[in-house]
Amino acid sequence: MNRREVLQGMGAAMVLSAASGLEAQTAGSATGVVYELRIYHTYEGKLEPLLKRFREQETKIFERLGMHGVGYWTPDDEPLKGRTLVYMLRHKSRAAATESWAKFSKDPEWVKLKAESEANGPFVEKHDVTFMTLTDFSPAV
């Protein structure tokens, strides 16, 4: 499944809801702020454990490392329903995103959490990542 199919499957309401809570910007590229859309396609039966890990611990690690969660969604429609997590992060810049992910991957709390939670196998089969910048005509939200 490609990114276009995933985004189409999300529907306009989901994409629009991603904008809620974002800070108003008149020109995203002028500020350097980037938004990172991540789509995780899980193995059969692994969405619930992934959501539990996010809910209970992973998002707290994101926050500690300066990775601001904008929103987290699960699709309601097939073929993504029950096996997909979609989320968006905001970063001060693309360089800040790269730095945060480098810190995240080596973070002792994350390394331990991943090893323990995935002792019986990985949760995510594949993931898609798209970095985005708000346009100059994006509504103030």
C-alpha cells in the first residue's frame, strides 16, 4: 500500500483534524518548523500492543526529547482499520527532527521499552514518513 492510498483512506476530516492544535504560522518555511507524518503498518494482532506502548510510555519519551506530538489516529476504514497507527509530530526544524530521532534511538528508556515490549516479535511491519511545511495560506489554527 502506498502513501497516497493511505492518505486517501484517512479522508478529508482526518487530514483537517491534524491541523487542529497547530500553532498559527503565516509562512511555515520562514519559521523552519516542520511537521512529520508517520504511518505505522503493524503485523496482525500488534496494533493494540503498539497503542498501549504509545499511550503509556513512548509519547512521554517523545516529549522529553522535544518531539511535540500533534495528534495520533487510527483509521476507521479498511484496509487500514485495525492495523495502522497514524501520527504527526512537530519539530523546530528538520535538523532538530534528525537530532531528536538520533537521541531517541539511543535513549536507554526507549531501548529497554522496545526490547521488553517486542520480546515476542516486532510490532511494525513497515512505516512511511513524510516531512511537511505549512503553506503561507494555511489557516491560523
